[in-house]
Amino acid sequence: MASAWRKLKKSLIPKISTHRDDDRRRSSSSSSSSANGIVSSPSPSSVSRSSSRLSYSFSFRSSKKTCAICLGSLKKGEGQAIFTAECSHHFHFNCIATNVQHGNRICPICRSEWKDIPFQAPGSANDFRHNNSTILGFRHNWHPPSLPVLETDQFSLEEPLSATHVAPAPSTRSQPITIKALPEFPAVLASDAVSKFPVLVGVSAPPFHVDVRHFNRAPIDLVAVLDVSGSMAGKLSLLKRAVCFIIQNLGPLDRVSIVTFSSSARRIFPLRRMRGSGQDDAISAVNALSSGGGTNIAEGLKKGVRVLEERREQNPIASIMLLSDGHDTLNDDTRSLYRNVQNLTSNPNYSLQYLYLLPASICSRNTASGNEARRLSIPVHTFGFGSEHDSNAMHAISDLSGGTYSFIETVDNLQDAFARCIGGLLSVVAQDVRLTIQSLSRGVQIGSIHSGRYKNEIFNLGQKATIDVGSLYADEEKEFLVYVSIPASSRGEGEAKLDHMSLLEVLCSNKDSTSSEIVESRRERVVIRRPKVLSPTDKMVCLEVDRQKNRLAVADAIATAQRMAELGILDHAQAVLSEQKTTLLSSVSAQAGDDLCKWLEKELTETAQRMATLQLYEQSGRAYVLSGLSSHSWQRATTRGHSTTILPGEGASGINSYETPSMISMVSKSQCLNGGPSQQPQMVTKSCSLTPRHK
């Protein structure tokens, strides 16, 4: 005991600030006795007093100037990084990293427990470009990209939003949304009663400046959830380049967080604004990624959702981009999770038991309370790489959350696929878009609405209906078919005498994405004639209604063929596609040379080709079809197959409907960086004209 005490005093006395002469004398005497080999045992009381003084002096004086572990100087500028703990005590980074390498979270000085502890990366400290106190960054509540991140219990460590972000000037505010409402025929015979009369109801978002980085737009919070499992080893460099492209094309008000997953999941970069050092640090974090381990998609999504759910402040737009090339190997093999395949519904993905592992913010049925009104809805845009990814799970995740699913057949097209998605997210002009449809005449009832995955509701005995569209990208169009019942006309009605009937009134309301103001568009009415005899012009079909009917019929046929392919009856699937192709080509709009019908024909042709054999369907057909169904369900562009270039006259894989000018502009930028085509492709719009790219 005496020997241990003597050694402790010998090591600490040079660093201790003492205050009393008797303490100095006791220290000198102890040192002299030790030098002469004489052991002097201090009294218990003196040991207690000395220990107290040593502890006090060391904690409150020397700890600010010396490292408590090596007792070396903590002066800045001496070539060693300094770590400042949450309790405000200072240490050399290398010293404390070694001290806590087995998970010890206790401060050596005050014994308080830390939430964040440093992690010593492999290699020497000289491997870091910036070996100074700022590399640690714990005092600023964010982890540096050059060091692996140690998770904390709290995810709300995002960088605050800009206090200078104000609503745009009136001259730059978005224009109102345009409504269209068109009946299939301009007239219905007065004596006829029609049970299912189609009316096209659509919305068109206002245009947007091409350079989305410098336009006064709604900033976004984006979480990239990246697969870094062992199978990504050969693709990691292209993934890094693609994610860096996203980071470089975000504005200073946008925030990004990065979550990686393999066998487990980690948030390696918190939500930070993409300006200056934030952008540089995000790129450094991406470039430091390495691959290895299994694939835990569910855990990666949980971490990504936590980043957004635990934000203290929120940008108006929030999304997750999920990227994977494989199946979830840590939560059972999703290939075996299809049950009772003979009972598959129109969306077979809902039979995946795997989906019950997902957070309620993605999959609403998993919420414990069942209160969807209080649930934060987070769209997840999923990207499946190559032939080995789980297209069923990726499509289901995106479909349930309100995002899109893209099939990237070759990883070389990854950056273009990201560019298309981010081009849309950076051009949101309206949120909470809702269409309200009201019957205007007695006996006119709303029977059904074909709105894809957009929620619709009919109430008041068919007198009123709503369609929740959500957000709209600039120049984006959404079209829906509303089927109404029309009674036979009576001479006793005032409208019959005027030879016309008002069917519906359509109103659109939305929240402006930059000012958050509620905006209502001009009301549109649907009016038809009710003559006793129909003229030739009364029998002319509205081409826009016919196009929409063709689009929905093709999507339904492809979904039916996909269900048959899952059952292994490919001959039946081919027959369904062939029959639909014949019906499409005989339609009025196709006979008129409609461009959208040409695109739909090529989509049917390529779908049939990818269902030629079960092996081909398993390899690429399923993913191609599901990506197309995702696109049709949300009327939003996805990447399918090999190509992301939109050129008229190419095969189906080279044409992509629903694309907006902002998407096209971003894809063009990506292709220019990659040395791709410099020509200006054209896009197929639902107005069925070939529209040149905006300059």
C-alpha cells in the first residue's frame, strides 16, 4: 500500500498545483524517503486530506492544461488532436480513443457517463487530412466524415434551418394549378339513362425555372439509405459518384443525412445543410464508404425514418431514397414470404409478411394506434440494382409509402436514375393537393373513381367526392377517370328545356410549397347537351378521355399478366398482353396517331418479351413490370431497364412518360458529366405531344 501510494505521488506531484507549505514539505519528505529506500507510511488522516487535495486540484486545474491519461500538454498547435467531452473535460484524442475502445463511456476525471465517445479509425492519426480539434466535432453535435460514427440515443442532432429563409416575393410565387374536366362525349340522348359515363378530371402544375438550385423553391430534407453490404463491392464507386451528384446539386437550404446498412445500420452523417463545409463533409462521408457484411434493409429504413421523425425543425419536403442490390438476409429471405399465391389481390406485394417489420411512417397498417392523421407520412423512393435485388419488397415499400420504384438493370445508369428522382423532388410547387368533385344536377351520382394509388372517397350518396393528390412537381400532370350515372332527361326539368345538363363541378385546393398559403384554383364545370337526336359531332369521342382509358387498361392488363407470371402460367400472361395490344391499336386515339398510345404499345411489347421464359421473367421481367406499375399507379416517372434517355423512335425501354422538364434537365446534366449524349431528347406527355426539352 505504501509503495503504491509513493509511486502515485511521484507521478502526480510535478503536475499538481498545491497551496500550503506543509503540503510541499510532506511531498519533499516523501520523495526523499523514497530516494533513500525508506518507506514512510502516512497516517490515514493525512492520506485522506492529500487524496482530496490531489483529486480537487487535478480535476479543476490540471485537466484544462494536461491530458488526464498521459499527463501531457493539451496546448493547441502541438500536432495532436484534442477531444472535448460532454462534461467539458479535455483529453488527447488518441489517448481517450484507446481508453474507451471497449465501450467505456465513463469520464476518467468526473466519472460522468457520456453519450458520445470517440472512435479510433484503423491506421495512424497521420492518415487524416485535418488533425486538429475540429475533426472531432463532438462539441458541435455532429460526427466528422473521416471518422466512423458512433450512434447516439438521440437522432435530433440536425443542423438548424436557416433563419433568413423567408417567403418569396409576390412576383416569384407559383402560379395556380390548372384544372381540366372533360366528358367522353359532348352529348347524351335525352331519353337515355347512362350508368357509367366517364369524365376526365385532371390537374396541371405550373411551370418551374429549369435551374432548381437557384430558384426560390421549397427546400427538402433528404435521407439517403445506402446498401454497403458485401455484394456492393464492385458497384460502390459508381454509388459514391451518384450520391455525390445528388449532394452537389442541392441548394444551401436543403439538408441531407446519410444512413448505411449491411448486417446492421448506422447513420454516418446527420441532417446538415448543403452549403460550404456541410456539402464538403457529406461528400467526404460518402467517399469514405466501404462494403462488407449482410443486407439488413429493414434496419436501414428504421434508421432513416428516425432521422426524419426526430427532427426538431422540418423543411417542407421530406423523402427517403433507398438503394439496394439484394434481398434482406437478416430478416428472413423475402423470396419465401409470399403466402397463398392463389389468393393474390391486384397488388400482390401486400402479402409480404416482411412489410410488418417496417416503421408505421412507411407502412400505415403497422401503427399501434391506428390513427393515421397523427402519423408522419414519408415517401420512400426505392432503387433496385441488377438482377439479384428484391423487386417485390422494393416495389412494396415504395408503393405503401407513396414513393416510386426504379429498376436499374445496369449500375452504369445509377446516376441518371438518381438525377431523375432528385429533379422531381427539387421542383415541388404544391403540397396537399386535393380535388373536390360535386354533383350539380338531380339524379347525377358519382359511382367510381379510377385514381391509381391516390386515395379517393365518395360520400353523400354519390353527390360529392375527393381525390388526395399530395404533392405536385412543376409541370406535372395527373389525370383521373370519374364515372357518373346520368338519368334520363325529363321535360319538367329546367335544364331539359335548355337542352343541356350540368354534371359536375371540380375544385382544387393546395398549399403553396414556399409560402405555405392555401390556394384554391378556379372552379371547372362539366356540362353536356341532352338533345332528342344526336348529331354526328355529338358522337365524337374526346381523345383525351380515350387516351386515359387506354392507359388504365394497359396498366390493368400488365398487372394481370404479372400475377399470371408469378403463378408460372406465362402463356396466359402472353395472351392477356396480346389481347390488350389489339384493343389498344383499334382505339380512336391510337387510330389518330396518338404518341402516348405508341408508347403504351411499346411497353406491352417489351413486357411480353421479358415474360418469354420463366428464367427471363425472374431475371429482369418482374422488376421491369413492377417499376412500370409503380410509374402508372402514381403517374410519376421511374427508371426502367437499361436506358434513361428519352428519344422518339427508340424501344420501350428508351421512352419514359410522366417525366417533367426539371427531371429531364437533371438527367441531361448527369449525362453530360458522364460523357453521355449531348442531343436534346424529347418527352412524351399525357397531352400526347412530343415536347422538346426546356432550355
